[in-house]
Amino acid sequence: MAITLNNGFQMPIIGLGVWRMEKKAIKDLIIESIKIGFRHFDCASDYKNEAEVGEALCEAIKTGLVKREELFITTKLWNTDHGHVVEACKQSLKKLQLDYLDLYLVHFPISIRHTGIGATGSPLDEDGVLDIETNISLETTWHAMEDLVSLGLVRSIGISNYDIFLTRDCLAYSKIKPAVNQIETHPYFQRESLVKFCQKHGICVTAHTPLGGADANTKRFGTVSCLDDPILKGIAEKYKRTAAQIVLRWGIQRNTLVIPKTSKFERLKENFKVLEFELAKEDMDVIQAIDKNYRSNIQPAKFWGIDLYA
């Protein structure tokens, strides 16, 4: 099951996110996920595990478990490399052991002090605030992203964590339109206006944190998980599914791509089974009504000394 991007390429509607995945566990998890049916993997330079993902993909391809053309691999440009887009992309390709990327995203709409290619830190200034560069515009970064397509390094390019205004600007200055905007969205943070704006203009929306972060974000940020919502639990009982499956299926039926992360083999199977059922319209409507405009991934405000979303 896939969505056709604005350049004609097909992107599987469910993928496996590798953020916060332990390096030693990645190989087995990716191999098992491919056996289950996953073909879409969401990576990033900042996740610091591209090399381990690359080893797993290389083994899967060499052993005949999957062909390269059957895979859809996404990774992302980190904030420190906005002035070094081609070099950063080539480094990610080397680590992933790939000749091309299916999708390369601008991870955040902000350029910060360069600390070396692929050195994915978040340098702070003397006041303990993110050291933001003011001499590299997002338009400059985007045109460098477009060069990646011309060079054959990347098939599709996109954006991540862009709001309506920044997305609109990107559409205005782009020669190659962004194929994807990857954003946090889940039942407690539905962002209907942004989702509809993107879809209206031919940009597919990928939902990162599609489960609201679950226990991981509760522990990391102290946020509340939508998976504990009694309404979602009630719908899960109705369909004899888990609350997580209901949330992922809701995301798919609103025509967003979902990339849940898990380090548990049983959850891999559970997540992939969301392709086996559908939610009735009345249940989609019930879920739509529980929106709280509640962001659960608050990393910028917590660690960067600045609220990028204010």
C-alpha cells in the first residue's frame, strides 16, 4: 500500500522509524521488519545510527531477502549542514551503503553553526541558546537540495517540521516542489489545517511521532500519550485491536504516511497489521473530536534553550 508522490515515485504508506533505536538492535530489527513486509525506513543523520542501518540493508540485499528497488529509504539533512548539503548527503549515502536515496528531507527549518560534516550536534551560544546561523536562508538550502536530484543522488526531496507559512514559502521559491512534509501529528495533535494545506498543494504528509510518542516521550519529555485515552481504548475494544493500531490506522485513512518506531519484534508485526482492517467513518469522526493541539515531541524547547514553535 503506497502513496504516489508529486514526481510519480511510490512511497509505502507505513514505514519503520529508527530514532532512538539502539545500535546493537538495529540489524535484527530491520531484517525482521523486512521479513514481515516493511519496505520503508525513516532515518536521519542526527539519529547517529545510519551506519548500522546501512549494514542491515546491505545484508538484506546481498542475501536476496529484498531488492534495492523494492526499498524506500529516507534520511535527513541536519541543522549544522545547511551550507554543506551535497557533502552531507554523500556522507549519509556512504554510511547507508546506498547509491541513491529515495527521499532526503531538511530535518528542521533552521541553520545552526557548522561543526563539521555529519557532526550532528546542537551547538549552543554563550547564553546556552541554540547558535543559529543568519547567513544561510532556507531558500539557499532548498536550491542545494534540488541539486541533489540533478546529481542523481536523491530521487525525491522534502521538508520536515515546516509550518504552513514556511511550506508556502518553499512552494514559492522551489523549482522542484517538496514531495513530503514530515511533521508530528497524531490524535492529540492533528494539525488539520497544515495537513490539508500540504495535500492541497501536492505535498504528502508523513506523520512522525504518529503514536504521540507513547512511553518514550512520556519518559523523555514528561508528556501525555494519546494511547491511554479512554475513547481510543474503547474503539480498540470494538475492533479487537490495540490502541496503537487504531491510531496508526486513523493516520493512514486521513492519507498521511506513518512511521512508528519500535524496538520490539511483536510490535513490528502488530504495526504492520494495520493494513488488514479499516475504521468506519463514525469512528474516524470520533477520533477527530479528541484533538487537543498537544505537541508531545518538545525536544527543541527542552534541549536547545529556545522554543522554535513559539
